[in-house]
Amino acid sequence: LVVGYMLGLKHFQNVWIVTAISLGSILVIEPILNLTYMGQTPTLGAGIGFALGAAGILSALFIK
């Protein structure tokens, strides 16, 4: 993980872009992996938490 951040920082010259990409990919890829490989669908509470987490990350990225 640290090496990935170092390479991203070297390439993008901004650690916040690397952090946003990292969090965004976790937010998108993990649910897809859970559905495809593990076959689990989210419960109501997990779905609400996912939606609030997505809204929080998007608001942190786009609202100034």
C-alpha cells in the first residue's frame, strides 16, 4: 500500500489525488468483488452505510 502511494505521488505529484483514487477504487471494487466472488448481497444496514460512505467521499471531492 505504501509503495502504491509512493508511485502514485511520483506520477501525479499530489497525494490527495492518490488518496481519492484509492478510496474511490475501494468503494467501487470491493462491493463488486463481494457480489461476484463471495455471492453475498448487502443487508439493509450495509447498503445504507455504503450509500452514506459514497455520498461522503463525493462531497469531500466535489464540494469546496
